[in-house]
Amino acid sequence: MNQPVHRDERTLSVEDHGYRLAYFAVTYGLLLSTAYRAFVRSEPAWDLLALVVLSGVITTLYQASQRVLTGRWAIASLTAVIVALLLGALLTWAIQ
């Protein structure tokens, strides 16, 4: 007979790891699809890129609401955003 699985910390940890792997697969798949669309087919891919950014924003907001983010994480994120904006501006200027 099928007996229900008791949900303990290990079960939750395995489930969360599975969700994490699936999230990585979908996110990096979208990034590859975005790069293919932009560089190979020369099509705008902002819709796919927006999905990647939105998923990151949702994850960050949830973690912030649960108060699991640290000051170090905030500094690293802010640095990454600033570097990305500077690189984007530099590439836009170089293409024109």
C-alpha cells in the first residue's frame, strides 16, 4: 500500500533543491534563448530578458520580506547593478 511521506526537514531540503535546479534550468534557458534571438537572428529579445529580470526581482523581494538578505548581499547586488549599467552604457556608446 502507498503510505504518505512524512514531511520533515530533509524532505523540505530535497524539494527546495529540486526547485532551485529547475529555476536555474529555466533561467539559463531563457538567457540562452535571449542571446540566440539577439545575436543570431537579430531580433529584439526584451520580452525574454524581462522574464529573467522579473524572476530575479520576485526572488529578491520574497527573500527580503522573509529577512534573509544580508548587508554583504546588498553591497554585492548594488555593485553588480552598477557594473551592468556602466557596461550597457559603454556598449551602447561603442555601437553608435
